[in-house]
Amino acid sequence: MIQVANAPCSWGVIENIEGERGGYATVLDEMHDTGYVGTELGDWGFMPTDPATLSGELSARKLKLLGSWVSVSLHDPDRHARSEAEAVRTARLLAAVGGSQAVVVLGNDPYTDPVRTLNAGRIAPEMGMTESQWEVFAQGANRVAQAVMRETGLRTVFHHHIGTWVETPAEVDCFLSLTDPEVMGLCFDTGHYTFAGGDTVEGLRRYRDRIWHVHFKDQDPGVAERSRREGWDGVTAVGHGVFCELGKGSVDFPAVLRQLGENGYGGWVVVEQDVLPGLGSPAQSARRNREYLRRIGL
């Protein structure tokens, strides 16, 4: 049975983006008040990292901890050891608080490569990795996922993401072909996949055996087109609202739900409406997003 969660990024807690944001208590209060039953951890240190403290905070709001983003640097072999250590550190907290079904959500450190950041949403094949770079990237991913499984028993999913080295459907294909399906799955993000030029329902069908975690994110096609026309970078596109409230963009969520049903998917759906710190109205958007999902049967 699919359950619905939200994530701190909907409140402006986004990797490598500085700015004013509310404290974790406010975020968790508002998640509970707007109808969600789970959360991801957010950036390391945003929420308490002591298991007993974090468990108490979540239990008080009847929220389940189901996963956490971990920024890694898989393209750099000199940083694989650090990526592994940080993923295992996070996995230990997830296992202690969220239990054996929680997942580590790996994402290559976003918005740190200037070419990939500048061209988010319009990546051309020549901007991708070479064969040797892919080998390094996949070796790092397998190393991290195997360590997480060995040390904690948890599974790892990889998040394709704008402003990183794995954004387009072709890059998702390549990543999955080179990684171990026993320990590495996919976190399928409907908004990122759409902005990268993919067909969301086709992607859900194509990767059905590797999708272990799902992010529900919409995409405003007008903002996406303006981003391409004016050459915005990924952060600017997010700031202009390319990831809009659910049901207000181009992602066909009723079709997405039907395909998830055909896939036999029974994991979490995590609502993510990325906003920059201090922008938007996170609590009101979270409520409207939850109400929209109820209207379409979730």
C-alpha cells in the first residue's frame, strides 16, 4: 500500500543552496498538520542526528523516517571513500530510526559542475560522461551501495537530478546498466525526469524493476520553456517555480498512479516541491498538494 510523505526540500532545504529557512520543528509540525505520514531526513544536520532525539521528534508528530538524500561525488575517484563514509553514517541513523525499509537516496552533488548546472533541462549528448568516466562513476556507486548494505542492511537508490551528471533518460539508462541491481535501485523523480526531456509514464514502465522509491514533483511547462529560451541555470529555473504544485504542471499524475499500480509498486510516494529558501508558501503548498493527491485517489 502506497503511503504519502513529504521532504524538507519543499520548505527550501536544498543541497548547496544557502538562505534563511525555518527550523526542523516547524517543518515537521507543518508536515503533520498538512496530512503527511512520513518524511525524508533532509540535509545532514538539519534534523537531530542523535537517534533517540530524532525518534522522539518524529513520534510526537506521528511521522515515519523513510529515507535520506546523501550528496556524493561519484565522478571523482579520490572522493569515493568519503562518499562511502557519509552514506554509511546516514544509513546508520536511518536504520536506527526508520527501520529496515528505509532507503539511502544517493545523488551526485548538485549544482557544483558549471556546465551541467548551466544547461539543466537542455543537456546535449556531448555534455555527458565518457566511457572511462562512466566506469569511475559506476564503480563509486556500487562501492557506496555495497557498503550501505554490508554495514546496515539498507538498500540504496540513485536520484537522477538536474545540475548533476545523471539527468537525461539516456544517462539513467546507462547508470542502471552499469550498477548492481541487488543493492542499487532508482529513486524515480517525476519532475526531474520531465524537465530532462523524459516521458514519465514510459520511464516508470521502463525502469519498473529498479524503482524502489518515488518522488512526486510537477513541472511547469511554461517556466521550463522560458528556462531553455533564456538560458537559465538549474537554480534559476527552480527559483522561478519550474517545479510547481502538483496538478498545475505537465506531469499526468493519474496516469503515473495507474502505472505504479501496474508495476505493483508498494513503497512510499514522497511529495517534493523544490523551492529556494524563503520563497513560496510551503505549508499552504503542502496542504494543496496533499488535497490534490486525495482527489486522484491517493
